[in-house]
Amino acid sequence: MPSPAPTVNRRRLLLGATALAAAGLAAAACGTAPPPPDLDDLTTALDRARADSQLATEVAERIRGPVAQALGAVAAERSAHADALADEIVRLTGQAAPSTSVTVSTTTTTTSSTSSVADPPPTVDDVVGALRTSAESATTSATALSGYRAGLLGSIAAACTAAYTVALTPLGETS
């Protein structure tokens, strides 16, 4: 004799729906969310800030006087920019900011011979060029963002522009 069809009451239906919803949430939580769209702009600005700080420090170590002092101030300011950008990346992603090992290349290998030819050491003009590039990049990114991030990158762009037009250019022209 066949058994009677199971009866479904509200309690079983609610328990089943709850279990299904919990399983769906657990599965969704296991996937990795795509990175926020602002992350690329912030990471690029972070890498540039670290590179600019290192470059300014390297040039400042080789020279003396007011130019070295101005370069030291630029290096400290760009380091502060890197810290602010790293903090914003942590706030945005909930994870530590990417650590990059920034290196300033000072040698190149020529293809016509087997010897290595050293490039001249970086100069104040190289720092000015790097700051100009950073300012342009931050300006472009700031116009694409909104809110705090746009303000942060706009402030960085202004600081870079002031550094190369006010702090370094007159000094670099006299040396």
C-alpha cells in the first residue's frame, strides 16, 4: 500500500526557506568582490608618491644648500601623500595598501657592447619632471572621482604643482 503524500506545513516551509537563504548568503560571502573602481587611481598615485619621495631624497643626498633643503621638504611631503593614500586604500578595501618596492634605475646596458654604461645621476630637473607627471596624473584622476578621494587627489596635484613651480624651479635654475 502506498504511503500518504507528505504534508507541508508552514513551519517546514519557513525552515526550508531559511536554510536556503542562509546557504545562498554563505555562498555569496565566499566569493571575492571585485576591487572598487577608485582603487586603480589611488594605487597609481601611491606608487608615484613613493617614487617621487625616493627620487627627491636621492638627489638631495648628493647636493648641498637651499636646493637640498627644498628637495628634503618635497621628499617629506610626497611621503606624507603616500601615507594618506595608503590610509585611504585601507579604508576603501579593508586590507593593507599594496607595498611596492620603488627603485630608481641609474644604469643601462648598451646593446652594441657588453659593457654597462652608467646613466648620469638624477638631477633637480628629473625631480621636477616626476612631480609634473604626478600632478598631471592626480589632476586627471581627481576629475574622474568624487567626494573625499577627488579632494585628496586634487590636493596632491596642487602640492606637486607648487613644489615644481615654486619650491624647485627657481632653485634648479640657479644651480
